[in-house]
Amino acid sequence: MNPVYHQAKFINSSPHIKNAPADQGKEVAFAGRSNAGKSSAINTLTRQGSLARISKTPGRTQMLNFFAINDQWRFVDLPGYGYAKVPLAVKKKWHELMEHYLTHRKSLCGIILVMDVRHPLTEFDWQMVTWCEHSGLPLHILLTKADKLTYGAAKNTLLQVQKELKDTHFPITLQLFSALKKNGIDELHQALDLLFGSDENPDQSVTSIPS
Ligand SMILES: Nc1nc2c(ncn2[C@@H]2O[C@H](COP(=O)(O)OP(=O)(O)O)[C@@H](O)[C@H]2O)c(=O)[nH]1
Ligand SMILES: [Mg+2]
């Protein structure tokens, strides 16, 4: 467990990259289909019940939601994708926004791809895997809602997904997760520590500031 993630604070929401926080330090992005469980995963890993708004209406939140962990590290909750009822124009806009964000954001240091364990590796998930592969971005996959399956079935899915990704040529790690049962938090914290590329935590290097 890394308590640094518990201090995450909301910065802002924006439909454009131009309102994003300054492109410095390091940023980890949470991507995945609408309703996959991105916001719930952020709330669970930060131990903050309503930090990222949990939407019951899929496809509603076409926003980049930024959170500060400390003055160097951020999360961004990316707009969901793959919701069939979204009009074509919205899908096109989403595609442009994502492409722009993923190719231009210098502080982006890794992606957490959130998938519902019952529906892994959709066409959109593969697109994200391909984008990461092209840009050499490390990827960690969360197979969430693991509570919806028996442990054996969830484990089988994990192995199956691992097998399907074996031919990709960049670092991918994956795990089971449940926001409901709060399972997999330690593993997720460790994956985030690796994505942020540091066991040296900027906060821990400052012991105390004399007054
Ligand atoms: N059973 C279960 N439901 C979950 C889990 N994570 C999210 N959900 C539910 O799935 C729905 C979508 O979650 P949300 O976090 O808003 O997904 P997002 O659109 O990817 O941000 C909500 O109704 C959540 O309560 C989980 O681990 N287990
Ligand atoms: Mg959400």
C-alpha cells in the first residue's frame, strides 16, 4: 500500500486538452469503456468515496478529469468510449481528443486500462493497446468487477487475456480488481508506483520543514 494515493485531490474537468493542468511532472491515465469501472477504481484506490464521479449513465462524461496526488504526480480519468448510443459526431470528437492527448501529453507516463472482467478486450480495448504499443507507453490492465464472477472464472479470464496479449511487444501487466469488495488495491498501488517510475516518493523525501 502506498498512502500517497489517498491524498489525491480533484483539480478540474475539461472537454479540451487546452484546459488541462500544466504538462509537467508525471501523469497516469485511466482509460476504458464507459461503465467499465474507471471512476470506481479511482475512488477505491484513493479511499475516497466520491472523488471521481461515478456515473450511472454510460457515455455521459466526455471529459478529462484531472486529480493531483502531490505536486509532481497526477491521475486523469479519460472519457469513456464504446457506448453504442453515442452519436457518430461525439465518437469522432472522442477519437480526436484521445489521439491528441495520447500523442502530445509529455507528462503521460503510463495507462491503466480498465475492463469489465466479464467483457475483456473489446475492439476499443485493442485500439488502446495498439496506441500504447505505438507510443511505447507502459500499460497496466485492471480486470475489474471480479466480484461478479467466481474466483476460478475470474482467474481463467486473467490467464486468457494474458495469452491474447502475449504477442504485443511492450510492457503490459494485468490483475483482477473489485471496487465493490476492495480487492486488488495493493497490487494496483504497486503498478502505479512502477508507472510513476519511482519507489522514491517526492513526499517522503521531504521529512519535515522547520518553521
Ligand atoms: N459489482 C461491481 N460493480 C462495480 C465495480 N466497479 C464499478 N461498478 C459499477 O459499475 C458501474 C459503472 O462504474 P463507473 O465507475 O462509473 O464506470 P466508468 O464509466 O468506467 O467510470 C457503476 O454502477 C458501479 O457501481 C466493481 O468492482 N464491482
Ligand atoms: Mg467514470
